[in-house]
Amino acid sequence: SVVATDCEQEYLRPLRPGDEITYDTVIESVSERKTTRLGTGYFVTTRMEVRSAGELVGTHRFRILKYAPARGRRTSARPRPVVNRDNAGFWEGVGRHELLIQRCAGCGTLRLPWLPGCGACGCLEWDTVGASGEGTVYSYVVMHHPPFPAFDPPYAVGLIELSEGVRIVSNVTGVPYDKVRIGMPVRLEFERYDEEVVLPVFRAGDGTEGGGR
């Protein structure tokens, strides 16, 4: 099994229309064998270098834990979200039960998930607006496999289109997984999984009984 533990991005200049992009990825380091609550394995750090016409324009580092799940032991620990300097404000908002959307200071384009710069105009300045919480199921999948101790499949994961026009991936709750439908209205809620983790989820708004995940 694999779980992401950290991500670091560095942008040296904004990309421009017409840039021809290439990238190389290397394994930067592999830790000694580690035993965690999830199982025993290795922390692997990879580095991606992004270039335009040979010029280095950005780097990405990903740190993941590759592990064999612990046998005979279940844990309710929810995987922690990867928080970095680009998205820390988003997760601080979630902790306050606010879903914050980035808004470009140059052209006003809204974006979610958070990014360092605007994909429409390249502006690096931005502020935030709070989501109303209203949305619809744009698409969804029902997760059956692989099993993971913190989850209880089958359950529905939706691509939710917010009323503001941006989309977010999250659990669909309030109805059984087999009752979720494209176009179904949903409403933002915040669910606490343990003392540290609060996540945004979306509850179906049709009043259907059934108590799905």
C-alpha cells in the first residue's frame, strides 16, 4: 500500500501559453525500514524537475510511505491530509468549518484546489471567498477496493460542483452509496474523524433515509 505524507513545490517562473514542457523524476532518497501505525515500510522521496525549452521552471518533491499493512490489526486512524505552504490556508479554514476558495486578484477567476498562481492569467496575487456550501454531484465512484482499516467499503466518493462553479472531491453522505446520482443536490458539512482531523463532506439533500458514508 502507498500513502502520501508530504509535498513541496517550488515555482521559479509562471508558465506561459505555448511553453513546451518536459520533466524528469528521480528517487531522491529512501529511508531506513520504518514501523508505523499503518504497517512497516519505507519513506520514499521523489523529485520532479519541470523544464521549458531546457530552462528549469519548477520542482516538485513528493514523500510517500510504501508499506505492508499490519496483519491482524485494524486502526480507525484516518489518513492525514498533506498540508504544505500552498494549501495551509485551506486547511486552516476547514479547521474553522469554512470552505475557502481562492480568487485571483488579477482576473477574479475562482480556483479549487488551491494553487500558487492563476491558471487563467498567471497572476500570483489572490484572496479567498467562502463557499456557500450548496452543490451538486457532478460525477462519482463507489469504492469497493482496496480495503483500508480507516474506511468501510463500499462508499461513494463524489466530484462535487459547488454553486460558485469550482469542483471538489469528497465523500457523499446521508444516503446509501447505491442511491447517489449525478445531479443530486448536496450540502457542505464538516465531519470530525478524531481529535486532529476534520474534513469537508457533502450530505445529500433529498431527505432519503439510509445513512450511507
